[in-house]
Amino acid sequence: MDFKKLAQSASNLVNKRGGTKALQEDANELMDIAKGDGSMSDKAKRGAEAIKEPGAHRDAPAGQQPTEQPATGQQPDQQTGPTPGSPPAG
């Protein structure tokens, strides 16, 4: 077995899913699901749904915005200033 290739594949997968922080968030989310209420079947369905997207995607309590969304209403990947390499505005 080629452990170097296996380690590289694992590293690539972690990076593809958002890095070690997202991996930790996924693990914590799955742990919360496993400890939560419901049947094993319900927990399995919620767990499978949870790992489709990298990082924690928990519902915010009623009346609160999720912490992942900026308060300004912008998407997380939108930039607020000029793009690098673009001429200055004005």
C-alpha cells in the first residue's frame, strides 16, 4: 500500500472541503446530531444531509441570523472594495 499517495489523497480531500477548520465544524455538527433527539434513522438522514456541504450549516435560533452570513446582506464571497489589479474608481 502506498501510504504517501493515501496521505496526499486525504490532504487533497480536506483542502477541497474547506480545510481543517471546516473539517472540525463538520465533526462537531455530526457529534451534535448523534447526541440529539430522534431515532437512529433520523440521525443518519440528518448526518448525511449535514456532510453534503463543508463546514457547519446549523439553523440559527428563531429571530437571529446565522453567524456565517454577513450582516450587510452580502454573500460571503463578495468583495466590498475594488478587485485587485483594477484601476481606481473615480
